[in-house]
Amino acid sequence: MKPQQSSSPGTVDVQAFIDSQRFSPYQWMILIVCFLVVVADGFDTAAIGYVAPSLTREWGVSKLAMGNVLSASLVGLALGALIAGPFADRFGRKPVLAVSVAVFGLFSLATATAASAVELSGWRFLTGMGLGAAIPNATTLLAEYAPARRRAFLVNSMFCGFTLGAAGGGFLAAVMIPEFGWRSVFVVGGVVPLVLAVMVLALPESIRFMVLRDWPAQRIGSVLRRVAGSAQFQASRFTLPDDQADKLRSPLGLILSQKYRMGTFMLWTTYFMGVLVFYLVTSWMPTLVNETGATPAEAALIAALFPLGGTLGAMACGWLMDRIDPHRVIGVAYFFAGVFTLAMGHASSGSYLTMLTPVAGLFMGAGLVSMPALAASFYPTQGRACGVGWMLGIGRFGGILGAVAGGTLLQLGLGMSAILSMLAVPSVLAAIAVAAKGMAGEAKPSQQAAVANEA
């Protein structure tokens, strides 16, 4: 296909050019490396949970102390996402992504040397900073090389790596800990990201960032030729479809400006509520089920079904978002997540709970995983990494609240039925917030072509 050009001879709109091409092997390389980064991120994020029982036995760590260790990681994740986004919009997606991956690799290795719970908390906080910084930049880099017609599906596919990394880490930990001890999990979680950091350096910088920062036309053209494969074009100037006024703002100022403020707050609200539910369920579901009379093994199996269902839901949601209004797709996903979470709380037997849990997880996973793709399509190049990063960072505080709230509700004597029923409320609030964003006039169906070209 011939690239679309503006009316000015020798000028190429880079997003229109990418949209006019097939998804090339060069773009597949970007997708695969970003996917592997997210897999490593998922592994390292979940690693502390897999080693917790061993730490409790070896060090005699109390549940309160272990809770502090888990919280330290979550706080690091939140701050890493908040800081990295603006940095990436200023200095580029590629260098910030490479540094982020190297940081969580190095501090994961350092975690393996910890000799106390306090030291472990410090290393996990620093590891979390790198983990939180990596995700928004992997999202932004991939989104800015993806054609608009397949963007949501590709970004959601990348995000499935997080679940796979977290689940795969559990299987690997089960094999490694009895043979090599709990420290071996963090060694693997450190070495792999360091290798990936080198792979990230082989990726190109975001094509949209290069145009935004007026990089040499020859360098931009060289990257586009690798994207296009055999397609030939001549261009002395490259452009973006972004509003020129947006370039004059700082990234944070842009996402909080009047033009984007409503959408920004609704994205934050939606993601915060979804992460609150997800972390409360995944953190406390084994305990809740165990207290109904199930064995620890049965409780762990039922709890594992919740995040497992999210992978299929995320893929389906991404496919639908590329075809119909993404706000409706995500809103429906959150609504039914609330419905099935409520049903889980009223399950009359273990067999019903086993059937309902993966269905609730499917809808919750679909909604959560699709949010970065929605945010990436909403913001222009100047503030995209900041917008995605701040949404993810704000959401992490929802995860902290969910983890703390679960323990507090249990301490107050509430059981599984009451707690899961209460979680229907934030799920429905998430559905309302994302619907409000769509109805506010931002990224409406009549504007989809314009918004697609902005991502």
C-alpha cells in the first residue's frame, strides 16, 4: 500500500503511514521485546508472594512484617509509574524503558542478599520503582508503533505477559525453592531483566517521539523504511496529527489541562476501583475460602482461577475495542465483573464458587488490562507516557487500599459473603466512570478516527 501523505509534497504523516502498512516483522520485534519485559515485570512483582512462606519459616517473620514488605513493593510500583511517565515524555520512551528494566533487575538481585525483613522491604521498594516505571513505557512504545486498527488488541496481548509471568513464577518457584532456596527466585528475577535491558537498547525510539522532538528526517525515514519493508517513499519532512498547541505544555500540565482533565480523572477513577477489587481478591481470597472450610490447597486453587480468567478476557476485550466504542466494551466488562463477584459471595457451594471465580476474573481482567490501551489512545504524543503512567500509578494506590481493606474487614469479623458482595460497588463505580468518560465528548465514536490517529 502507498503511504498516506499530506497535501504538501515530500511530507509524510507518520501515523497515517503506519496505519497504511501491514504489521511488519520489525513491529513484531518491538511487540515481542515489550511482551517479554511485561512477563519479567509480572514475575518480579509476584515473586515476593511465592517466597513469603519460606521467609516466615526461616526468619520467623510475622504477618504484620510481611504485610509491610508487600506494601513496600506496591508503593514503589506506584511511585515508579508516576515518575517515569513525565521522564519518558521528555527524554524518550526507549532510554527510560531500558533504565527501568535494568533497575528492577539489579534490585531484584540485591533482594537475594537481604538478611532481615527491614532490608528486604527496602530492596522491594526500589525493585518496585523499576517495575512500576517499565509498564507505562512498554505500553507507550508499542502503542506508537501499532496501526490504529489493531492497537487495542496488540497492547492487550502484550499485557497478557504480566499474568503469564506471575503464574509462571509460581511454577518456577515451586521447583526452585525446595532445591535452591528462596533467594534463587530473586536471582532469576534479576538476571533475566538485565538481559532484556540490552534487548531494549536494540529497539528504535518511538517514531512519534522522534517527530515531536524534530529528530533528523534521515533517521526517521530509516526507521519507517524498516517498518514498511519493501514500501518506497521520499520525504524531507515528517508530521504528527497532534494538536500543535499541546506541544507547548508540560506532560503533566497537558493531561490535567481543561481539554483532557475530565477524561484523566475518569481514567484514574476507573483504574483505581478496578485495581482495588483485583488486589483485595487476589490477596485475601485464599484466606476467605479457607475460612469456609476448604483446605489450604483447595483455597489456593480456587483463588488462582480469578487472575487466570483475565487472560482470555483481555484478548477478547482488545479485539472488540478495535471494532466498537472502547468505553462501552470496558464499561460492560467492569459491570459484569461486579455482578459475578457478587454472585461469588452468595455461592452456595464450593463447586459453584469454582465456576463463578474464573468468570468474574475474566471480566475484571478484561477491564483492567484494557485500560492502558484506552489511555494510550486518549492522550497525544507529548503527554502519552505521562498519562498512561499516572493512571497506572494512581491505580496502584487502589491496590494498596484493597490489600489493607481486606485485612481490616477480616479483623472486623466479616466473612467471604459480605466482603465479596461489597466489592460489587467499586466494580460498578468503575463501569460508571469509564462510561462517563465516553459520554463527556472525549473519544466519542464520531471522533474515533481523530483519536486513533493521536495514538
